[in-house]
Amino acid sequence: MTMENRRKLALLNLCRSFLNVHGFITPAENTRIHNRIMKWQDKNDISISEAQLYSVDFIYDDNAKEEEE
């Protein structure tokens, strides 16, 4: 569970940052989400390195096709 929680933390921060940078959330919403993530991090005693934080990414394939059955 610890590795999964570290992964979640990195993903949460990536998603929050993406939404903030691209204007999908207001600065106030960003702060509220950030504080909520930090509260979850503290409650679950999770810490990750900067390298771990920056290791997570979105994967997008513009040529992806639905699998045929």
C-alpha cells in the first residue's frame, strides 16, 4: 500500500498542477486542493522524493484505437 500511496500522491500533484496551469481551476481552488492533498499525505504518513514526484506522467496516444472483440 505504501508504494501505491506514493504513486497516488505523485499523480494527485500532477493532476492538480495540470488543472491549475491550464486554467481549469482558480487559484483558490488550487490552494484548497493542495491543502486537501497535504492533509491526506500527512494522515497517511507519505513522503516522496522530488525525483519520484517528477517521474509520473500522463500517457496519450493520438493513434489509439478501440480494441475489437
